[in-house]
Amino acid sequence: MAKVWFTLSFIIFFWTSGANGLEPVVLQLKWTHQFQFAGYYMAAEQGFYKEAGLKVTILPANPSNPDTHFKVLSGQAQFGVTHSGVLKAKIDGKPLVALAAIFQSSPYCWMVKESSNIYKPEDFLGKKVSHLGKEESAELTVMLERVGINISDLPLYAGLNPLEDFKRGMFDAIQVYVTNEPYKMLQEGVKTRQICPKQYGLNVYGDILFTSENMLAHKPETVEKFKQASLKGWRYALLNMQHSIEVIHEKYARHKTKEQLSFEADELTTYITHSGGAIGSMSETRWQWIAQLYNLDLSQWRKIKSTFLYQHKHDTTDSSWSWMLVLACVLTLLSIPMYGYLMLFHKRKYRIQQLSYRDKNTLE
């Protein structure tokens, strides 16, 4: 009987330790900590990842080398945040999978001074502009190309202090992220305005949550749990904006003021909810349009779309339920001899009591 109890105790300990243990995963951000990643922070702080059985480490990017693709493909992170250039990377052979598009429009814009005579894409002709990253802000180039302006024909600024030199008037337009450089200029009293792709119908996705084909193949349920917990975090962040700002400032972005985080929140909300659909939603049609916009090979798009766009395949034999059923069966089998032992014990106890009663009556 002692062996039965030992075996039962071991199984219960093993199962509960596995059930209570959290699977560690890493999320690699595309920039330093700021409201841009609020949903992931709140998923961690509100326990949504923990409820999904995950222990998530959120890593900020190195601003001098914010390559999230390499981090995920090399296994240093299981998930990452990237830009719409992930589509070109996929076509070029990188085994990446897009899980959700947090921003329905790109937050990259051209910034010019309020005194500038640049009001629309056509006005960029002959203007000196900042150097552009080819992948993360290709929509800025496309916006100009659509009106017949080739970015390679424009004089490019090549200095080391772009914001300071922009203030001095050394060039006309600078590539910016709507929540960062415009706020800095506002704080320094420099009046500016932005010319953004979405104003001209170029609504490419931004801040795409992604993983690798390898991760999806080996741990599909982990991928689904992470995605759903992250989106839950985003819904919480948008519905509880002030609380989210307080938490982000206290635990993640101490280098930013609450006022700056509030500015970011106000600016980015429209990019997240722009389509009116569910947070993180994506469509095959929209991605194909983005491929055409970037002049990518549509035959290649058709080849990779099935492995590029994430679709959760519901497993009818969910692993967690399988283990619970196995445990239930084991406990049932172990309980049978225990039940028999208890019945025998009570029967013997009853017989002893009866014999004692008879002996007592005999003596009387």
C-alpha cells in the first residue's frame, strides 16, 4: 500500500509542477521601450501571459542595429515586432510568419518645418531629404515615386546629427516616426507638420508581430497562446490608457516623461484602430496590395502566402486536455486497489467489532 501512495504522490507532484511551470519565451521589440509596445507590457503586467502558461521576457532593440528578423531566426527570441518589409524578407527566403498587424497604417512620415513650402508629395521635387532606410519605410519612397519623383534623384543629407541640422535648415525633409521626432521638435518650440503615406492612400501595415516557421511547426499552441494573450494586452492598454501609461513609465520607459508617453498614446491610437476591425487583423488581399505597392514579384507572393500569413489550426486533441485525460485514467487505475483496500479494512473492522460484541454478551 505504501508503494501505491508513493506512486500516486509522485504522479501528482510531477503533473502539478508541469501545470504550474511557465514556458519561457522572448519577445524582441523593434525599438526602445515606449508606448508603441504598450499591449505587450500590459499582457505581462496584467498576467495575461501567465494565464496562458508563458513567462515572457520583453527585450528592447539596440537602436544602432534593430534587426528583429535575425534575433528570431537565430533562436535568440521566439517572437518579434517588425515592419511591412517582413514581406520582402519572406520572398527573399527568410522563413518568417506574420501573426498580427498591430498598426493598420504606417507611422513613418516625412517631417518638414511649418514654414516650408512642401505640402504634398509633388513639392519634394529638388528638395534635400534625409537618408532613408530601404525596408522599414519603403512607403515613403513609394509615395514620392507615385508622383514621378525618384528618391535617388534628390539631394540626400548625410550628416551625423539629423535633428539638429534639420532645425538649422540644412535640409528640407526628414524621415520620422510620428511619436518621436515631432514631439522633440514640439518641446523645443520648432513648429512642424508631417506628410504621411496614409494621407495619400498608402495604408501599409506597421508593427507586425511575427515568429519563425520553425517555432510555428514545433510549438503551434505556444504561438497561438502568445498571440491571443498579446492581443488581450493591447485591448486592455487601449481601454485603460492612463493606467497603462503609469505602468509603462514606472517599469519600462523611465527615460520618457508621462507627458511624452501620453503624446505617443494619443498619436498611435488612430493607427491601431484605423480600419475599424479587430486589433491585429490582417487580410490576404491587403498583403497582396502591399506586395504590388513595393513592386514585388506576385508569382513569388502566391508561392509564399500560405506560409507567411498565420492561421491557427485548431487541434481536436489539445495537448492540455490529453494530459488531463491521461492523469484521470492513471488516478482511476490507482484508486481501484486503494478502494479495495479501504473496503477490506472497514469489513475487517466491522467483524472485529462484532466479535467483541459477542464476547461481551457471552461474559454477561
